[in-house]
Amino acid sequence: QSALTQPASVSGSPGQSITISCSGASSDVGTYNLVSWYQQHPGKAPQLMIYEVNKRPSGVSDRFSGSKSGNTASLTISGLQAEDEADYYCSSYAGNTNLVVFGGGTHLTVL
Amino acid sequence: QPQLQESGPGLVKPSETLSLMCTVSGGPISSSSYYWGWIRQTPGKGLEWIGSIFYSGNTYYSPSLKSRVTISVDTSKNQLSLKLTSVTAADTAVYYCARHRCSGGKCFSFPPISFDPWGQGTLLTVSS
């Protein structure tokens, strides 16, 4: 059982926007603005899409955005494209004892 | 961006020790801005952080694996390694190494928080 809770799947049509939630606790997401999001295509390694809740690494499309409210973080993808179909994982800093916790992952289907 | 490449035996017998290597190219492992981490992904399942190490040797380990894990770094070879003892079938997974960036790029002041980039991963099967 993952420390962070994500929906197993979401879907959307090309051009639409979708949001993936990531629910944690006061010991991780709720306390630290250190949430990251990763995209993983089949057979590939994960790729960092968002860090520190809402920052995008160089080269990541501005269609990807992150936010947080309380113990829940969210990833929003606007203007859905076929290439966005992938698995998405959130993670959070959780203190010096258990540095990193991941969500169970969400499969995004572009209809 | 540096490139990371994992290497390992592919198959390990139950109760034995798993040993994996990660070679970093295109940038020094001895940077004050990054830790270097190991993450695994069981078939069809999610990601699990194993541990991370700074070039000085400072380490963080997952509490659930801490008793069986050792991560070390060789700055002269730009490599990090992972050893996991007493493996079982539950340790069968794709093992990734990744650069673990510190908040603000300052590992002496802030913890590592995000993994970027990742190696391509290496499948490790535990079976007799």
C-alpha cells in the first residue's frame, strides 16, 4: 500500500484538461511544499514533470501544472495530447526518517 | 544532464545478496547539489524509494528496507552501488538509479527532493 493515494485511472479527450489528485498526510504533503510528479511511458524510465509543487523542469511543456491544498496535491494537464497517455506518479518529501514517499500511480488514457 | 546506467546480474537466488552498479557519465557525482538514489518498481506496480547517498557518503534509507540495504559511492569511478541482502521473490523488480536533486540545489542545507534524470533501469529477478 502506497503512502500517497492517487486514483488508479483518469481519462480525457484530446484538447481537454484533466486533473490527477495525490492525497497524503500532515506528515508529508500537508507540511512540505516538496511534491514532485513523474510521467512514465510503457517500458521507459519515469521523467520528472513537476517539482516543489508547481515548478517545471526545463523542457517540460507548460501544459503541465501543479498545485496543493492541505494534504492533497494535484497535477493538471491542459490541452490533452495523445502523447500524454502514460502513468503518472506523485511523490513527497516526508521528513528525514522516510525521505521519499510515492503514490501508487495513475494511468491516463487519452480517448 | 548526466546519463545514468544501471548494471547487474539479472538473476539472483533467494536468500542471496543483490548487487547493482550505477555508472554516471556527463557530470561529476561529487556535486554539492545532488544526492544519488535508488528506486525500484515491481512488475505492474508502483515506485518504491530504496535509498539515497551524497558524494561524502551520507546516506538516507527507506525504513522498510534499511536493515537489508547498503548504498555506497565511488567518486573516482563516478559510480554508486546498491547491495540488498537476504532477497526474496518480493524483491523482483526493475531497479533504477537517479540523480536526487536537493531543494535549492543546496544539499548542505536542504534535503533531496526530486529525481531527475533516471537511468533506463535494470530488471532483477529473484528465483531459484
